[in-house]
Amino acid sequence: MKIMVPVKRVIDSNVKVRVKSDGSGVDLANVKMSMNPFCEIAVEEAIRIKERGEASEVVAVSIGSAKAQDTLRTALAMGADRAILIKTDETVEPLAVAKVLKAVAENEKPDLIILGKQAIDDDCNQTGQMLAGLLGVPQGTFASKIELDGDKVKVTREVDGGLETVELTKPAVITTDLRLNEPRYASLPNIMKAKKKPIDETTPEDLGVDIAPRLKVLAVEEPKAREAGIKVDDVPSLVDKLKNDAGVL
Ligand code: AMP
């Protein structure tokens, strides 16, 4: 069984994001980039499935600039077998990502595609759903547990107010939620080994996919700065403030 794991290079989750002064987007100059945390969970899950002997190959895929190679190397160091970079310097929206991934999936024929539920840069939460729709295969989104059983996959989903379990027939698309697993750190020997693992390169054009943007970003703004808190002397003044200033009572 083959598992394909799409991984995105995003601003590191510990970096304080700065908006460009012209409001056209987020400043990426000299900013630390890492693998999207939900994609790390997807790689970890794929590797665990392989380690249990339930998969034979894990292929990491990324669409982005040449620097996305670093993200693929991280996936390889975690334990993926090989990687594919679909190289472009253009902005790739989720629909275009899904179309590119569909083309890759048609070549690779994976039994499972495990994606992050969302990329923490644009917070779209769209790609997995669109990919499943384009491929015409079942989807299990927001997975907190994945159990394989022959040609079926049981996915426990984190939904509002509880958990839902769905059964999918492979090939299928799964997206990962936070509680699925805790991703491993790549060990030094594995980082060294990953340098020798193959990364194939192609482009959206070679795959015959039009990635022209369909959306236009009108403005990006910083969230409003939080106002400083105040101290009150006693409970009556707290109640007064909550009633008259905050209007919450
Ligand atoms: P999104 O729909 O943009 O929130 O992204 C959800 C998931 O789709 C991510 O966690 C990745 O698994 C995958 N994905 C999104 N963009 C890319 C990309 N440029 N390259 C590879 N995978 C991606």
C-alpha cells in the first residue's frame, strides 16, 4: 500500500507574523519557515502506518519554490521514502493545489492521501476536501484516529460536540487534526540518510495544470492590538465596570 502525503512550507508557528506596510500580504523576508504542523502530523501518521507493516511506501509531495525542498527533506528525515517537488514561484491557491495533487495522484496511484486539515498560513482548510471531490474518492476530514482494515479505513473525526466515526473504501483522502498523534523529531542519522533519498522535480505545466489564481487578496490587516487591562479596587466597582463599560452584564 502506498501513502501520499502533501506537505506545505509555511511560516514557522513560533514566528510573530508581520503584515507588509502596504497591506498586500505578510512579510516573508528573513522569516523562519517550517513544515505546516498539520502536515507533520500527516507524515507521522503515514510513517506509523508503514512501521506497523500496513504500508510499503510513503511519498511526500510539495508544491512551491525550490525552498520547499527543505520541507520535503524534513519529511524524508522523519521517515518518508521519497519525495516529489512540483516547482513554482507563483502563489498557488487551494483549488490549484488540489488540481496539481490530483495529477500527481493519477501518476502515483496512492491508496491513501493524508493531508493536514489546514495550512496555518492562509487557514484555508479546503485542499483535502477539494482533492477528494476532484478524484471522486471518499474523504475523512479532521481525523483523530485512523484504523486500517483491508480495503477499508475507519476514521474517527473531531466534529463539533464530539467524535464521529466514518468508514471509507480505499483509495481515500484523510485530513489530520491535532490530536491524531505527536510528530517525532528527526534524529541526526535520519537527517543524514534523508540527504540521499530521492526528490523528483516537476512543474504544474508539465502536469498540465493551470494554477492561475482565481482569488484576489484585497487587503491584509494586523489584528487590533489588545487594550491594556485595568485593576479595580473592589467587587462593586468590578460589577460597575462590567455593566457600564464592558456591557457584558
Ligand atoms: P489548506 O487547504 O490550504 O488549509 O491546506 C490543507 C492541506 O493541504 C495542508 O496541510 C497540506 O497537506 C496540503 N497543501 C496545501 N498547500 C500545499 C502545497 N503548496 N503543497 C503541498 N501540500 C499542500
